[in-house]
Amino acid sequence: MERMIKKLNNKDIVIAKKIRLVFQVSYAIEAKLLNATNFPPLNRTLNDFINCDTQFYGYWKNEALTAVVEIRDNQNSTLIQSLVVDPLYFRQGIAGKLINFVFENYNSKTFNVETGLANLPAIKLYERFGFSEVKQYDTDVGIRKIRFEKII
């Protein structure tokens, strides 16, 4: 079977456009959940994706990019900076497969992830994978966020 999760070259404009599209459709749903009129993830430009130094992995299904996980990794910890699924592919276990992929492919002792406090589907997902709440805070655009951590 062809591997469904592949590293994405965000420097390639065609791939960057696909990444950005999944971010846009997914974060539009989260913005609604959070009642956010100004939602910074939706403001990321194509150049922001091309020029960033994070690592992207995509979940492919029938040659369509259906989900993306964005990772910021250092020697001490791994941050799941973004985890987005195209709404057409919600509730198919794809986000969980990407989380497991991160656990299996990064040797960190600590994993972190954040989401909006009102994003209950994401909170339930992270708790199911053993993440625990470490803090809540307000962003400068008025969104209440929650930070999770998992120590291996």
C-alpha cells in the first residue's frame, strides 16, 4: 500500500498552494467554532508557507491532500504547530493518524499543541492521545487558547 503520510516540500509553489488550501478550509471552520472575526491562521499568505522553516507532512487520499500537520522541532520538544483536516474528510481518523505519525517519528520527550478553548473536537482529540492541559491564555486578538503537553 502506498504510504498515505508524506513529507511536503513547502518551498514548491504547487505544494505550498495545496497546503494553504487545506489550512484555509479547515481554519475557516475553527474560526466559526471560536466566534473569531480576526483569526490569524487564515491570514497566512502563500509566501508565508513557502518561507517558513517548519516541517509539513500531508495525509493523501486518492491523490488529494486531505490533511496537514506542521511541526516545529528542537532538541527538547516537538510542537505540533498546526494540525488541519479538510472538512470533507472530518471524522475519518486522519488527525489521529497524523498525531501517531508525529509520536513515531520525533524522538522528543515533550510534545506540545494548542487550540482555541472553544474547539471542543480538537480538545477531545488531544486528550484522547494523552495530552494534558498546561495553561490557558488570551491572544492579542481576543481568542482564548489552551496549551496541551504530553511527556513521553
